[in-house]
Amino acid sequence: MIAFEVQDMSCNHCVGAITRAIQAVDEDARVEVDLPQHRVRIVPGRADAAMLAGAIEEAGYTPVAVAA
């Protein structure tokens, strides 16, 4: 599991945008979002942490890797 803290994720629109961005680079990824904790946990299918972080950044957010 790969986890990121995304402090600039503040609403359900953000959750959707991040989820779509992750699934655009890894359609098999399982994404879990904890909005109150600003955490995104991903069980990747074929993408690595750098690819997933890049997808979140391209969606306009700031991911910081944290322990899953």
C-alpha cells in the first residue's frame, strides 16, 4: 500500500479529482480516501509511488508520502 498526505484536499470534489487522476495512470488501483485526515491510500495495480504522486500533482494537489 502507498499512502500520501494531501493537506490541500478539502472537499468531495477534491476526492473525486484525485481518485480520477490516480485511476487514469493505474486503472487497477484501489483508492481509499480519508478526507478528515487528508490521507490517500492506494493499492496499486501497476503504477509505482512516483507515478501516483505525479498524477496527484498534475491534478493540482500536493502529495507527501507517509507510512501506510
